Amino acid sequence: MASSLSTTPVEDSIRNKLNELLQPSTLKITNDSWQHRHHAAMRESGGGNGETHFSIEVVSDAFKGKRMMQRHRMIYGALNEEFNSLGLHALSLTTRTPEEATQTQQ
């Protein structure tokens, strides 16, 4: 779990869990929460905790042989605590194998 002294405990927890689970060659996490403050669910919770919406780009060998839905389920499963207890509301995921990432760059 992320340190209680952190100013970004949800992001830190996401980073730690995905690094441990996927051992990625690339992991980019962007906090998009500010773009969603006006949504009804966020207004009802006072704007959330400032760590409700993230875009995540991850490149990992762990995705080899897995379809996009299976990859996303791996990530959502790993972040169950963040969704249920830490205020995480939504993710935008880009998941690739190293080979797919190389093809995308060409």
C-alpha cells in the first residue's frame, strides 16, 4: 500500500501493484481526474479525492497470448482495493506486448 504521507496515494498504489503484477517495460500513468470534476458522480462526492480517473499505458510480456479484455481484467482485478476503498472511479487503458509496441512505433 502507498505511504499515507504521499500526496498521490492512489497513483502510487496503482504504480506499485502494476509494476509487481506485470513487470512492465513501460508504465505511464496520467491523472485525468481534473477533467471529470463536473460529472454528477464527482460533484456528489465533493469532486472526489483528486485521484478518481487515470489513463494508463502499459507494455508487458505478461500480455502475450491475451486478448484486450483479458489484459484489462488483469489490471482491474489488481486494482480492486483502489476501486472499492480508495475512490478510484475509472481507467482508460492502453495495453500492449513489447512486439505490439514496436509495431505501433513503426
